[in-house]
Amino acid sequence: MKTVTVTFTPTEFHKTLWHIAAKIWICIIIWRLPELIKAVCSVACQYIQATH
């Protein structure tokens, strides 16, 4: 059986962390999307009613 060694450079490690963080952020945005849409629509409706 061969021994496999994996070396990570600091740059690769930081890129990996940023990719993980970005994926988590995107998942949170998608999860909260209905609430965000409702909030934007509510503000838009209030603005339309205030200007007309």
C-alpha cells in the first residue's frame, strides 16, 4: 500500500475557505429568499401608496 501525502499551500487553503464561505452564504440567501422578497414588496407597496 502506497502512502499518499497531500500538501496545501496557504493560498489554496484560503481559496478553499472562501469557496466554502461563499457556498454557505448562497445557501442562507436562498433559504431566506421568500422573506427578502416579501420585505422588498412591502417597501415598494408603501412607497407606491405614499407617492400616489
